[in-house]
Amino acid sequence: MFHSFFPQPKPFFISLVVWTLISILGWYFFATGLGASFGFAPVAEEQQPIDLSFFLLPENIWFYSYFFLSALIFCGAWHLIARNHPWKLWSIWGSALIIFVTYFGVQISVVINNWRRPFGDLLQNALSKQPGITVDNFYSLMWVFCQIAFLSMFVSIMTDFFTSHYIFRWRTAMNNFYMSKWEKLRHIEGASQRVQEDTMRFSSTLEGLGISLINSVMTLVVFLPILLALSHYVTELPVIGRLANSLFWLALFWSAFGTLLLAVAGIKLPGLNFRNQRVEAAYRKELVYGEDHADRAQPPTVRELFGNVRRNYYRMYFHYMYFNVARYFYIQADALFVVFMLVPTIVAGTITYGIFQQISTAFGQVSNSFQYLVNSWTTIIELLSIHKRLKAFEAAIDDEPLPEIDQRYLEREGGVVHADG
């Protein structure tokens, strides 16, 4: 699944995580101060531009240079290590490009968040009939937003185009690798489906999860300082009272609660999804045989196989029901959580509507990043079920024992099909 596309996957990803941590720590503890001494000093949060000039701030130019240097060192080293790997340009350099573009997309969110304060304050002043407010004030700010939005659209479109090619290259690498080992794989249940469909679903699903994870990490890197800076506006919390860096601790607590809640509620779902793929494959395979052989796909056999499909779906529906109870409860509560916590501050009148908008957006960004598992849990369940199926291929290729569920299938292939598939 990985070594067909990435060079030496385990060392590659371990070194990527280690190098990322080193780069982040190096940025905060060394590069930021060095940049300031060279004239790339950061601008205070209240003074940051609300238009496209934000990307030309000295601190951002310094960060881009730092990122490119870090990426060049890491990717250059692995390019030499994997000089004979056929997919090194896509898996190494392509991954670095996706990471940078994801970070740039997060920065666009920062610009929009900066824009929310003057627009929210202008709206508040206009609704309270403050003097000096004109329609041109609104049109000017809306034009600025349009410029940011057009840049966001362009970046999103080009990123989607590139990642589509990236994913298909990954699928191609898996397809070529599995087909080169076809003689070892053809006896596995649903081998054709695993090569044709599961490789496609695995690469596309993992791509979505990977980009979401990168986006979550980048969002935390960018928005955590903003959230910490905005925390000084929060004077008091319900029940808790005063708390330093309150918005950060609230985001961490709320996200951890949601992650734990859904992890417990959805613990059975990966196995059920995997079993569902198996019973569907067994039913489909019998129908395909019935197209060419009159003695196959007979009513009793088809009825029994479809009965397995029906039982598994009913079981899944039950477990998804209580999982969705927990999931939708958390989603609805999440919509009110930050407002509830800000009620004392709002009543005290210590923030404007624009600052409230900034706090809500920054809290939502950080909270959603911490809620990576919450937001991605159903997709992770699907990925785990696909991984279980492809894991049998890995075992067959490496001449290792097949997973228990596939061994049971091979033992029953010529005999009775049990109710669990």
C-alpha cells in the first residue's frame, strides 16, 4: 500500500515527522528571532493587513524562505536515498508541494479572519446609527473580500487538480505492484476487486485524510498564536471564572471530549465495514459466476448469500444509530459552546462585534484542528476496512499467514457459507 509509491515508507514517514517537529521548533525558538534581527520582524495581530498585502509581510516572506529551505533539505536527502525509486518525484516533491499549498490555504483563512474585525465593527456601528458611515465603506471592504476569495478559489482549484493527479499516480503504483505479484494474489477472495476498486478507494480516502491532517497541523501552527492573543479579551468564563489563555484551554478540552466520545461510540464500526465488503464480494462473485455457468447462482445459494448481506447491513444500521446519536449531539452542542462560554464577556461589553467574529472564527479553526478525529471518524472507519482487505495482499506477497477472516473464507470456499460471511 505504501512501499509501492513511497521510498522505504517506515523510515520516510518517521523522518518526516521528526524533521517536521525539528522545523517547527526551529522556527519558534531560532528562526523567528533571527528573522527579526534581519528586519523581518512580525507585525502585531491588531496591525496586520486585511488584504492581499498580508502575504508580502516581511515575516511571511521570511517564513516562505524558511519552509523552502527545510523542504529542500528533506526532499533533497530523500531524493538521493531513493534515486532509483520510480515515483520519487511525486511521492517526495509532490508531498512537499501539497504541504506548502495547504499552509498557504490556512494563511488565506487568517487574512479573512483579519478582515472580519473591521467589517464586523463597521456593521455594528452602522446598525447603531453611528455618524460617518457610508455605503462606500461597505463596498470597499467587500471588494477586499472578493480579492481574497478569488485567490482562495484559484488556490483550491489548482490544488484539487494537482492532488487528483497525485492520487492517481499512487493508485497506479499500487496497481502495478499488485499485478506484478498476481500469481500470489489471485486466490485471495475478491482479488480483482481489491486491485481495481480498493486501491482506488484507499489512495483517494487516505489523500483526503492526509490533507485534512496536514491542514489541522498547519491551522494549529498559524491560529494558536492568534487564539492566545485574543484570549486577553475574555474577562470571565461561566462557572470557571478567570483563566489565563482561556480560549486555548477551552478548545483543547472541548476537542478532547468530542474525540473520546466518538472513539468509544464507534469502536465496532471498522470491523463491521470490513465484514460488509466481504459479504458483498461473496454475493457479487456468485452472481458473476452465474453469468457463465448454469449451475451457479442458484436460488438457494443466492438467497443464503444475500441473507448474509442483509444481516450485516442490519447490524451496521444498529451500531451506526447510537454512533450518530453521539456524533450529532456533539455537533449541535459545538454550535453553542463558544457562545455560551463568552456570555459573561459579551454582557460585560468588553468586546465589539468584530472581535467576537474573530474569536469565533479563530476558536472554530483551532477547535476543528483538535477535532481531527471527530471530523474524520467515519472516513477513518472506511479506510480501516479497506486497509484490512489490502492487508491480505501484503501477507500473501510476503508469504505470511493470511488474516484470520481470509483464512476462514478459503477454508469454506468449497463448503458451507456461514451467516457471518
